Amino acid sequence: MEAQSNIQRLFKPLISWEGFLLFALILLFIGNSISSPFFLTVNNQINLFQLSIEKVIVAVIMTLVIINAEIDLSVASIMGLSACAFGWLFQMGVPAAAAVPMVLVLGAILGGFNAFWIAWVGIPSLVVTLATMIAFRGMARVLVEDRGITDFPDWFDGLGQNPFVGPFPLAMIVFFLLVAIFYVILQKSTFGRQVYFVGSNREVAEFSGVNVRRVKATIFIASGLISSLAGLLFAARVGAVRGDVALGFELDIITIVLLGGVSIFGGTGTMIGTLLSILIVLNLRNGMALSNITGHIQTGVLGVLLILSVMVPTIKQFLTKLFGAKISGEQKELKNE
């Protein structure tokens, strides 16, 4: 019996989707290391994150949104509107230090607007956030028209362009802090259990006394707030804002989360899976760039990943049955011995 339990403990992490992602990441890391001598340099590893850091920051909160059986297509538009609102406020004479918290409050309000229609009115999140994705993007374009706003204070640009702690920029530190915080929330807190519970079966959760509206509202407000923060970090990194800031980012963000094993139907997924998926996508993009593969091909590869991510639940079931049968066979052999 003890040998059986040891075998189960050994194979359980290996047959999980996270185990498969870890294996794929190791192979990708080895392949990139062999193909380019620059891959393992500190500057390249930081640059690997820096070029997509705003997307992966939003992917952290998108993990909770999708586990809760919802979707938020407006995140990129909130990023764009927040960045444009910051530029507009600064141009109107508001100090940058005052504009930053004002924009973060705006992000929370935009998330709350989504939450009202989804949690209280009961309109599907796909419909609500598709509408607000268009509306918020339009508002961003109205604020800045066809202009680009630049010449932000040096301290603000420095937050996105200069190292903050050691060689690491502020956005990377924010990302890893958010991963740690939401990992604890999902795995260790009552709220995290409610997120899974509501995502698995909303009706049962309501009958069990879970405040479903509060759970959904909290997640969407957090989504708006973090998307707004990502928009500010984008403005600081680029040093300018335009109406098309973060245009199309939502598809990359959703691809990352689904590839990490979060079910599009809700109720399953982990922050570890999302983190591994982020590392795979970033390493894949970086490896292709170092190999001089064009952006169009990179986009095509991400499209394949999106298809793969939708198939994740089926692949997970297949792997579990395949390796589960092998483990069961080994257990029977041990019993016979």
C-alpha cells in the first residue's frame, strides 16, 4: 500500500496540465539556449518580460475572471483609456503625481460599470464587455483624437524605462507581486474558494449562501483597476500615449490564460498554470525574435496556441486517462507481486 501511494504521489504532478507545461517550458528553454548565445543573458531575460509585461500583468487577474466562468474583453480598452486619460489630464495641467491615482480610480469605476451589468442586471459578460470594449476604446480616441501625447515628467518615464530594484524594472516587480498575491488568494482564502465554487456552479453557490454578486463585482472591479495600472505602466515604458494603446491585447491575454489550463467554462485552473503559460509564450516569442522570424509568423504561432488552449480540457482528460491507466496497471502488478 505504501508503494502504491508513493507511485501516486510521484506521477500526480507529472500527469497534470501544469506538469506538461513545465516540460514544454524546459524544452523551449533548452532549444532557445542552443539556438542563440544571447538568450541566457540577463538583459535578454529582462527584455523578454519588458516587451509584454503589461499583457502578463492583466493575465493574472484574467485568470480569476475566467475561473469564475466569466470573460472580460474590455481589459485592453481600459488600458488604452487609462493611458489616454493620464495623458489628457497631464496636458490639462494636472500634475502627473495627482493624475496617477485619479486614473487608477477611473479604472476601478470602469470595472465597476462592467460589474453592475453582469452581477446585478444579469447580462452575460461576453455581451457587456464586448460593448464596453468598443465604448472605452472610442472614449480613448475622443480624448486624444489623432494626436500622440508625450513629454511626461522624467520620474514617470523612469518608472517604465529604468531599473527599479537591481536590474529589474518596476513593472516586473509588480507582476511577480500580483502573481504571489493572487496565488495566495486563490489557494488559501475563502474568497478564492468562492471564485472556484461560483465558476463551477453558480446556482449551487447561491443556494449555499455565497454572495455571488459580491464575488463577481469584486473580480471585475479588480480587473478594471489592474488593467488601469497596466495602462499607466505602458505609458511610462513607451513615454507617449495614443488612442490605439494596447489595441488587440485582449486576445493575447486570453490565449495565455486558457493555455495555462484555465477552463473557458470556469471552475478550474491555477495561478501556477497561468505563470507557466506566460513563461512559455514569452520564451517562444523571444526565441523566434532572436531567430529573425517575422512578426506575422509569430502572430500565426500564437493563433495556433489559441486553438490549442481551447482544446486544453480535452487534452487534460486524455492525458489523465492515458497515464492514469498506466499507473493503475503498475499498481495491479505490485499487488500481484
